[in-house]
Amino acid sequence: MRCFAAIVLLLVPLTAAALDAGEKETIRGVVVRQADAWNAHDARAYAALFTADCDVVNVVGWWWRGRAELEAKLTTAFSQAFRDSRLAFTDVTVRELAPGVALAHARWTMSGAKMPPGMPEPKEGIQTLALVRQSGRWLISGFQNTLSIPERAFPAAPPLQRAVP
């Protein structure tokens, strides 16, 4: 499916696509259902939101390939580090890239994670999700999770000093 999606992106102009409000809400629902499965600590239900050949880069940068690996890794994670965790989404945006291909960004918060020493505690972040329509359902095909902190202005650099001739 990844090759097909890439071909579609090359053949269809990005401005030609437009999801209706109902379809955007359906996609938002897929994104937000992650929290339901996560909070039930149900790795199978969570992985079922993804395509069989998905690519998942988790919050600490580990790359998992395929639904089966995602489910196996989360099963282990839910047994200890995320056993008491709670996930919530605060904002989800969706736009269509091409027919049957959508991009979503989702802000999330988490509490209750118990990370091993040396690993950052996931408290808030942003997900980037590539979703595809397969057999009439929207599924997550590509996933990047990133820890975030509140945005603030970068420090301004001092003005450049011009050499005097």
C-alpha cells in the first residue's frame, strides 16, 4: 500500500483533494480511538487502528515495522512502563493529501508512565499520522510521535558587526 500511496501522491495535485467535514471527523475518530485502546492497555485494539504494513516511530525514536511488531512491543510496554498510563488528545487536525490519503497532526498529553532510568517521561507531544483508506476504513499507515514542550521564541542573535574599512 505504501507504493500505491506514493504513486497517488505523485499523480494527483495536492490542491485537488478535499475531504468533507464528515470524513474529516471519521479520521479524527481513528486518531482519538488510540486513547481508548491505550487507556484500556489493549495492544491488539491499538494495533488494529494501523495498516498491516505500518511504520511507527514511537515517542523515544524506536522504529517498529508492521502491525504485528507494534502489537508485540506495546504488549510488553503495557506490562510495565505504561501499565498505569493515561493518554488524552487535545487537538487533531486533518487534511487530505490525495483521494484515500490523509495527513493528521494530534497533540496529546499523558500521565502515569513509569519510564526506565535515562528515558524521558512522556507528558505531552505531537503525533504526525499518515492515514489511508483501505476497504472503506481509515487506518494509520505512517506514524511519528514526538515529545514537545510549550513553544517560546528563540533567543535573538546579536546584530552582526560590520568591519570598518
